[in-house]
Amino acid sequence: MNTNLYNYILGIADNSLILGQRMGELCGHGPNLETDIACTNISLDLFGQVRGYFQYAAKIANDGRTEDDIAMLRKERDYLNVLLAEQPNTDFAYTIGRQFLFDVYHLLFLTELEKSKDLTLSAIAKKSIKEVRYHQRFSSDWVKRLGDGTEESHSKMQQAINDLWTYTDELFHQTEADKAMVEEGIGVDVTKLKKDYYEKVSTILEQATLEIPESKYFQKGGKEGIHTEHLGFLLSELQYMQRAYPNMDW
Amino acid sequence: MTTTEQNIDKKLIEILEAVSDPEIPVLSIMDMGVVRSAVIKNNKVKVEITPTYSGCPAMDVIGDDIKTALEDAGYEAEVELILHPAWTTDWITPRGRKALEDYGIAAPLGAEADIDVLLNGKRIVKCTNCGSQNTRLVSQFGSTACKAQFQCDDCQEPFDYFKCLK
């Protein structure tokens, strides 16, 4: 099996899986009905994309594991998502801030992934771009509404952006699998997305009357399986059914 | 692989037209444009369908319904989900658009008009109840992944708008 390709796909898929799970937590808990539905729809899109990636990964692994096994039966250290994706829904500003900071990256990333030599990845990317465009509209819209809203919503949105900012640099960190895939013309050179990313994010933050954080201190590790304490709790919920009823099927 | 042409055996059209979208029962999957090919080989039918949205839960049901319909007609059937080329709302047929409207879901506009409506608050989506264009966006996401929620400011009725996917 092509280990680099397999790990590369997991890296992409895990971002959507973990963020999808976080958004899914809002089901029945959104600040109002429309937003609740919007968050769970975004979650559903992300899970849909994940299925495409994991089905492909299962085919590459070719060891009898299914997409569900790959999603549910790994340990914390085996998940390769960025730290940003696993940050908790502290309050609605954090939920929106996290989604926004990821959406801008996601759209830039998928636009490049569509050009991949790997036809399956290219097809998933093409399909996903259409959906992620709606996600980015939604989250940008809310960042502006909260940032340029009341004094309280402004300060909460600013606080969320300040805290989550620490995790943005990791989006552009390259693992060994990344580098190998870029060389083969399959992967995306994320280092090249950085400039566009911070420009786009800054434009929206300015429109939202928010300050662009100056922090130069960044956290990374998720792409290598070293996570913040939040992932373990998230996984215990995600994997609950498999742990309680091993090998259950639906 | 890049073709957007459908390749459907004429003998199968009637059978497939009878299968409907479980979320929108008035809409046949053929009018939805999700069936990309259906070919018969030695009494075995191979059907390729493409999802509307990645996470659309209706796709599994549609796959099963197609299988049942074909088996009832005496064929052995195999359904495969393909991602390429990606589905677009342009593939909904004129008959499909009419079925959507009659059912109370506003049919998708073009890509630019869609942005005007969902981002810039332009009032051009026609109310499916009274036909007025004095409508406004309530939420970009609706009861299913493919729809947004609208409300008519004339007759006050809420309704769904099928988002443009291009």
C-alpha cells in the first residue's frame, strides 16, 4: 500500500470528520432554529465528504477495513486533523470563528486539490468546493454580524479570533506525507496558500471591524497525531457506539 | 470521464422515471438528473448515480429503490455511486423544475442570481404560494442540505428554495 497517500488522505479527511463532529454537537443546541439547522447541514456536508475520502483510503489499505472502521476504530494519536478542527464550542463566537478560519483554508485547499493528478481526490474536491463555498459564506456572514454587532458580540468575537489564531499557522505546516505527495503531483503545497489565506481572513475581519491578531506564537502537532486535550473527549463521544457495542452495524 | 452526457438504455427510462426522490416524492430521479448511466448487459443492469450533495442521506435510499424497481421488472441490478462529473442543478430538467415549484420548492436560479439572493439580500426568488417576488432569505440552510429557507412578505408563507450548485 502507498503509505504516504493513505496518510495524506487521512489528514484531509480527519479535518472534516472532527470539525463535522464539532458542528454536529450543535444539533438541538444552536442559538436559534435556523442556525441550528445551518450548523448541522454543514456537519452533514463535511461527513459526506469524509465518506468519499475514507472509502478511497479503505481501497488503498486493502486490508478488509471499511470506511466505518477507519472513522471509528483508531486511537487518538492516529487522527491527523489540525488542532483548529478539534477546538471546543466554547460559545457561539468560537464555533463561528473556528468554522470561518477553517472554511477560508478549506476552499483554497480544495481549489488546488481539484488540480491533483489523483482523479479520485480531484473528483471529491470538485464536489466539495461547491458545498464549502456555502459554508464560507455562512461563517463569514456571522463573523461580520457579530464583529460589527453589539459591544458584547464584538468583544466575544474578538476574543474567539484571538484565541483560535494560535492554531492557524498549522494549516500551512507540511508533514513528510504532504511533501511526498506534493512531489508526486498528487498533494497540495499548503505553504503556497498562506499568503492568500491571511489576506482573505484579514479582509473579512476588517469588514467585521475586528482587529487582526498580532500573535506570533503558534501551536502545531495535530497533523502528526499530537493533539490538544479536547480531542480525547470528542472521540469518546464519536466512538461511543463502537466502544459500547463492538462491531455493531447499521 | 469528463462527459456530462447521460447514457441510458431506452428500455430502462420508464422504470427509472417511476423512482422518485424520497425527500421530494413528486420529483423523479430522472428529472433530478442523478442517473448518469444505465446499461443492460446480458439481462444485468448497471446504473451509475451521482449524489446531489456529498452528505445527502437520500442517496442510499435512491440506490435501493432503483435496485428494487429494476428487480421488479425482471433485471439483475447493480448501482454505483460516482462523484465525477459532479452533479449540478443545471441537470434538473424543465419538467423537474416545474415539479419542484408545484411542490412548494422554488427552483434554483443561475449562479450569479443565487449569490445575489443568498448574499446580497436581493428579492428575486418567486414565492411558490402566491408568485410574489417580495421574498426574503430566512436562512442559507434549510430542511435538507440542498435547500435554503425563504419567507414571502406578501402572503407571509415560508417556503424552501433549492440552492444553485454549479
